[in-house]
Amino acid sequence: MTRRGAGTKGQRLPLLCNHFKVNIAGASGHFYEYSVALFYGDGHPFETKGIGRRVIDKVQETYNKDLAGKYFAYDGEKSLFTFGSLPNNEMAFSVLLDNLSLNRTTRNDSPGCNGSPNDSDRKRRRVSQSKTFKVEISFAAKIPMTAIAAALRGQESENSQEAWVVVFLVAGLSYKFPNHARWIIAKCWFSLKSKVNGDNEGVDITVFDYFVNHRGINLRYSGDLPCINVGRPKWPTYIPVELCMLLALQRYTKALTVSQRSSLVEKSRQKPQEKIKILTEVLKGNKYDSEPMLRSCGISINSHFTQVEGRILSAPRLKAGNGEDVIPRNGRWSFNNKKFVQPAAKIDRWAVVNFSARCDIRSLCRDLAKFGEMKGISISLPVDFLRRTLSFDVHHLLSLEKKNLVEFGIFNQCLSPNRVNEQYLTNLLLKINAKLGGLNSMLAIEQSRSLPLVSKVPTIIFGMDVSHGSLGHSDVPSIAASLKLEMIGSLFKPHPEKGDAGVVRELLLDFYPSSGQVKPPQIIIFRDGVSESQFNQVLNIELELIIKACKFLDESWSPKFTVIVALKNHNTKLFQARSPDNVPPGTVVNNSVCHPTRNDFYICAHAGMMGTTRPSNYHVLLDENGFSVDELQELVHSLCYVYQRSTTAISIGTASCPWRFKCWKLDLKLHLAYVEACIVILAVAPICYAHLAASQVSQFMKFDETLDTSLSHGGLTAPGSSPVPELPVLPNNVWRSMFFC
């Protein structure tokens, strides 16, 4: 949907943003798109990834005159753009690349450390050689510069999509990644097996010596540098670094090591002024003004940060127990000397499993009971203390946690008490109270039933998210997703007996008694975990399924929908123009750097304590309920303050509703081959809770151990992934709770 105007509420604040304006000197001329086909010299299709850019660069270098001196913008795969046409619509070239490292089948041993490859691994190795490639370039489309100029002004045209592709490719030509790279001097030994008198004897040798003495390759500096492992974790194959080439613009999809994750976190903690300095240096180093492709087509990129006007929304007032007010300051608040709004029932039967030899567990339990009493929760002393050694298997612990929850309906709370103080125990009690059905705090406007539009009639709010396997574990099925396309398919699921066995129907039936037997006239959907390219799928697939579920219950029921997508994976940063500090909590922007026509806005609801604050980007795809710009922005901002696990505003969208009662529900269903639909209904912070629920359930499922079991029991599989075991049926007291909190 298009934007309905700009918000006006809040204190004005001048900001800078790391968006840089693209200008066009003139709107004449055309970009030409060409299809690229790569083949080996023998005519076989080219399949190896990453070398396409080298091939095209070689074509441009070798056949510059035949190409009329045109500069290329190449996407690395099958599309190439030029400003102005090439001499012919169909062109073919042949080029030779030297020192090319390719996978080839061989019977020789590959150099590896601490192990020997098996027969199948032994057949695959990377060898350096010269190789001939054939390149076919054929005309595909023509994009006028007027379409690119219109796209930059935010105007739609027939060629808008292609225009944006051209802009990104052309602008990316001169982008250079900043190097923080550090090398550690290392040498790697492996056992080289050779047949002597018919017997296999291993000789210890370094990778460096192997390539120099056994392969006859002159290495100049690799003896003092680490090698690149191009094999498997258990059967490594090492190549000297000087025989490898790092191609630009490649996305690393494997899991990071502990040290790499630590380094990444450290690098991401740059303060605002440091971040500005680094970005400024990168812009200078890229030298956009001297890039030949940009100059030839008249495109220029401004080197100054974009100036935007932000607004600071006031923090919402919260309510604690006994009607006491809680006033957030700088995105934070305290429960000191305050009780929870709705403390959980008395905890009189619980046990402790202790894995720490240094922890005074009895003292910890006494303190927990003491502070619980202060928050309104009556906690007896544990009925038992179980001692386990540190050698106790962590996977066994996770299995025990799952068994307690799934089979016995017993809630679990893990803690790592390195430093026990009042704040630590309060945070612990926040989670325990939420899991057991309590409520820690709530919005004052929620208690007074003055939430914009939401308080007028019963409103159901869905928070939807998915959980994928971590990087480097692509074979792990997605919880609440189909084939990792992010779409949740079991919202409406026709069934021969039930009619509809989908998740939405069950949630609607569970909501009905708590709303005074009234079907909600309004449904608000907060969706996380999808990209901008999937917005239409959210509306045309997911929303359509939800509407079908509603109509199946009552054909005459036509609720109005508001659909909001929260985007986190973006690179937009906001900076105060006149201060070195992060932008204050409540900062909202819906001009200049937002989409020129669509209804989106940025909010920094939280206080950035470390590094540079990243705002959340909200896209309103549909609003049949008629929120004004200010109403919707204030609602989203306020609902960032009701996350029950913490006493801080959170950075991603949340939602709440005054009709809570028995409305907390999580449903986990298996639809065909895919585990589907983690949806939290009407619970506070639905997006965050949906994420927590999906993540926790995915941890329950040990796919590596259930693989054989699933196969032996007819487990269902998704193409290209491991079999998906059916999720357990949760006890009533569990699925009605916030066990994932």
C-alpha cells in the first residue's frame, strides 16, 4: 500500500543516514542487457561457480576493440549490461585462463592433515591449469535511461525492476570491501602415502614441500602462510594460499568458528562516530567519480551522508502490580520495590539440577524465593537437589528438558549464575512468571483500554516467524517454513474429517471464548522473517489462507486486516547530526531514506548501549482498519515495551492486546513433509515470541540423530533436505503457556 502521509508527533531531531544519493547527468541513451552463456572449450556447459567474472574480464580485456570499447556491468552469472549497444546482437568469444584452480577427478592422494581421504574423496581434487572457455553473448533487452531516472525519483515504469538491477550493478563495480584481515603464520603436515615394494607407507611432509617437490610448482611465499582447506572437515584438502584467488561479492554461508563470531561481534561494536569515519574512508577509497562505467553513462554517487528529519516519540507509561506506574527512561525501567501485574500461582513443587561445583545452590534458591516474594510470587524451597558432573552430556540435558516439557508438562528454566545479584534474579523471575501464566507489566493505555483502534473492538494479533537451521547446516529443516521459502502453508489445511486442520482455525476457536463469544472484527498480523521480494507472497499466499480459515468458520464473517512486515536484515544506520551518541530510543523516520511510495518507516525503540544502533524497518503491506500514520507508529513503538523477558525496549516489533485471558497458544503441526506454523496468538510481543517458539522447538529436534529413525518409520522428506520428524504433541498446560519465554 502507498504511504498515507508523514507522521507529525514527537520532538524533531536532525539525523544523518548512510544512504548516498545517486544522480544522473542526463536521461538520454539506453542500457542494453545481454544474456551470457559460458562453456568449456569442448562445448560442455560451464558449471563451476565464481569464475564467471574472471572469464568475462578476460573477454573484455582481449576483445576490447571488437566490443567497441564498451564497459561491462556483469552479475557474475547470466546477465551483462552495457551503456549503448554492442556491435552485434549475437557475439561469441574464446579465451584462455592461466593458473585456474578447478575440481578434477584423479587417483592420486590429496594433501591433508591428521587423516587420509577415503576413496570417494581421493577422486576429487583441485588442480591448477590453463583452461579454454567459450563465451556467447546475446541481446536480451533495452532499458532507457529515463526508466532509471524515474526509478531514482521513486516513480514506477515498465522497466523499473531492470532499472534497479542496472543501478546496483553499476554502483557495485567500484565497491571494495575494507580489509581487517590478519594472517597467522602456520605450516601443515600430512602423511603422504606411496607404494614402496607393494606396501603403502606414509611419509610426513608439509603441504608446501608437497607442491614444490612433488608437483613442481614454484611457491614464493606460501611457506609462511596458512593453507586454504577446500576439502571436508573430517578429510581436509589443503591448497597453498598463493594458488587461490578470492573472488569479490561472494556470500559466505558456512558456520563461523567461535573466534570468528567473537571477531565479528567486536567489529560490529563500532560507535557511531567510528562507523561514520569508516564509511567515509570506504567512500573515498571506492572513487566513484573516476569509475569508467559510471562516467560513461553520466551516473554519479554523492559522497555525503543523507540528511533526514527524525522524530522522538515519548516512551509509553507502564503499569506494575498494585496499579503502580513504571516510567521508562532511555528505553529502560526497573522493577525495584514493585510487584508483577499478575504474579503466577504459588510454586511449591520444583527441583534443581546443579552442574556447577562452585555454585552455592541452596543460597541461590533462598534468594530466588526471597525476591519472588517481593515480586508477588510465593516460592517454596525445592523438593530435591540433583547433582550432575560437568561431563554430563549437553545433548542429554536438552533431551531431558524436552522430555520434561513434552511428556510430563514440567517447565524448565536454565540459568548460568556467574554473578548473582538483584537484577539477575529479577530477570530470572520475569521468565519464570511468564512461563507459568503470569504477567509482569503492561501498558498503561492497555489497562485503560485506550490503544488506538485495538481497544475499541476485540482484536486478534498474530506474530509470525520461522526458524531455519544455522549457517553451515542447510540440511536442517525449517521450523514453520516450506522449503525455506519462508511461507507458512498450514494456516488453512483442508482435512477429510475435520474440514480444516489448519493452525488459524484452532487459534480462532481458542480466542472465541476469551472475547465474550465475539468473532474479532479486526486482525493484525506482524510478520517477521521475509524479504522485500516476498511481500506479494505474504499477501497472496499467507493472508489468503487466513481469510479462507475465517470463511470456513463463518462465511458471513469478513474481518478487516492490517499486515505489517518487520525487516531487520538491512544496512541502514541513523546518526545524530549534532551528537556523537546513538540516536535516542523512540527515534522514528518516515521520509527521505524510506521507500518513495510504499508505506514503510524506521523505528529505533531501544537504547543502543554498544556499537551503532540498527533501526527496525516496518513495511505496512495492507491496512483495512484505517490506522493513521501517527497511530500506527505510536502503537508499534508502545508495543516494543511489553516484551515480558526484559525490562528494556526491544528493537523488533511487538504487539499486545487487552483481551489476553486464555489467549496464549502455540500450535506446532506437520503438514506433508514440512514442519509448519509457529504462531503465537494475542500474546505480548508476538514476533519475538514466535521467533523464540520456533527456535526452541527446532532445538528440541535433533535431526542428526532422528534421520535414521525417520527413514525407518516412513519419515517424510522435503526435496534437498533431511527427513523431517513429526513434532511432539504438547500437553494442554504447555501449549496454553509461554513455555518458550
